[in-house]
Amino acid sequence: MSIELINADFLRAQLLQIPQKIRVAVETKAVREASQLIVGRFRENAPSETGALRRSLKFDVRKYRGGNIVVGIVGADYDYVGTVSRNKQGRLRFERTK
């Protein structure tokens, strides 16, 4: 998946004119909303054999270099573990380990 920003140079110049605290807040909100959209799209396209992968997808927004760099991280949660078994109808079922 790729995202193309039209007039990205103009947008960057405009953002750099905003004070740093406000700019970081705007960037954080934008990255958070974009990450939510990406997780939603991943969940739509994830295989639904047991539904475990779909439910394990999550995102996190982190700041690096003193809060100047805002990064969105999207992926499966490593702590979302469990076992797969068959129910009475023979369908696969995921049971999460606590």
C-alpha cells in the first residue's frame, strides 16, 4: 500500500512555519488517524479462518529524537497468543491464552 501526498513540499513548508509543540500535536493526530485507517484496511483483507489475525492487528504512535519525529507502527500484537481447536460443528476456533 502506498500513499501519495499532492503538494507535499508546500504542506511541509507550511508545517515548518507552525511552532514545534503545535506541529508535533498535528502530526501525531494525523499519524494516529492514518494508522487507524491502515489497521482497518488490514482487518478487512486479513484471512478469517479463525479471526485471530484480524483481532490481533493494532497500531502505536511513537515519537523519536526528542519528539521531533512522529512514527506510526502497524502490525500484529505479539502478546495475542492462544490455541486453535475445532468446535462441535467442525469449524476452527481460536481461544486466547490469558
